[in-house]
Amino acid sequence: MKSVTIATWNMKSIAPKLWGANGSEDLWRWAEENIGADIYVFTEAKIPKLGVPTGWQAIYEKGGVGPRRPWGTVIASKRVDIRKLDLPKNVADDDEFEEPHQATTLVVEAAIGGEPWATVIGAYGLMLDAKSGFAEIERILWKTLDALAASEIPVVVAGDFNLHPNDVRPLFAELNMTDVLSVKGDFPVRIDGVNGTRVWTHRNTDNPGAAIQELDFIFVTDELTTDLLAVRAGIEDFSTAFEVSDHAPVLSTFRLR
């Protein structure tokens, strides 16, 4: 392998629009055929009824986000070995520390050719009583801090944060992490987008005037910014995504040293 690709996609498998009883299987197949990543962070995802598809590895929390939300965050891989990491908690020793909700945030180590490549955090901005990802973002940041303290390799945080670019990017900048679209620099802010939106990754309704939102991100530490080769994102690059979900993927390709 000369490069590795990582993608994040909200499957909306809790309520797929086109799929029936085999919806999860078809969504995983769509990802394989249309995204083609080595590592996937799936949010609002479910494991297919027949189990993890042949040829895939997957790490997830069984049971989802409570009995009424039988989905969670899944980190899956086709060509890269992944293993779940149990990190020391609250390394900052802060009295306000809180764990993320079950199945919204996972941490794995991704290894290539037997060598660790990156710590990958899959995150979902769970909305409880609030109407945005602000309900969960602080817990995601706590988990990221713990990963940064424990990891001697680059760190990637990817997922659906349910927050707009102008809300979430400054928070990760404080951790010295940058979103991949900013690294490439050729994704200008859309004048018809919401709060700093550059690519359309979320359509909140099926109406013609649906808000153009960017809620899905991949953040990386400095070591990976120089290895970033390409970014594909939003409905602009994945034109059929809104036929199967209300989200479009974000995908980034990194050079392997």
C-alpha cells in the first residue's frame, strides 16, 4: 500500500429511505461500491442482520444508543487491521470530565503491515434534548484529549458532529487538529450554505429548499497534514448519496511513509 483512505458517512440506517429488511446490508454495499475507503467511520449505523460482511473487520458497541436507538458508531475496515483501544480516562484530571454516551464514540488503532498508523476516533454528535451536537461535543473532546495524551502515533477524529464548520472547527483547533478540507484549501465557503459550509454533507429535509449544511468532518493532527493527498466530500463528489441517506460522505487519502 502506498496510500490509505479514511471516510466518514452517516448511514441513517435507523430509517433508510429505499431499503427494506436487508437495508443494512445494502447500505454497507453502497459504501463499498461508492466510497471505496480502507477505513470507515459509520455513524447512525447498524451491523447487518447476518453479521459483519465477508472481508470486513468492524468494531462497534452492541445495543446502540439505548433501546429506542438501535444504532451506533461503527469503525470498519477492508484492508487495514483495527483493534479497539481502551484509553486511560480523564488524563487532564478535570472535575467536569464526562464519558461520551455509549456507542457514539469509539477509539481504535489502525495498523498497516503490522505497524501502527493512526489512532482513529469515530464520533457522533448525539442530540438529546438539545437540537444540535453541542449536547455531546464536550464529551467527544474529552475522549480526544485522552487519545492525544495516550497516543504516540497520529490521531484522526471523524464523524457526524451535528455542528456546522464555524462551530466545531475552532474547538478542534484548540487541540491542534485541523479538518482535512481546510488542509487542501480548495473548498471555499458556499454563499448558499449554513455557518461556514463548504460542501453539502447533510440535507435536513427532502424539500427543494433544504438547508445546505456541512456536519461531517475528518480532523487530523499535524503529522498527517503533510501526508494528505486528496479529499472528496459532500454531494458534490458523491452524487447519489442523498438517494440512500440524508448525509454524504467525507473521504481523505494519505500518503504512507
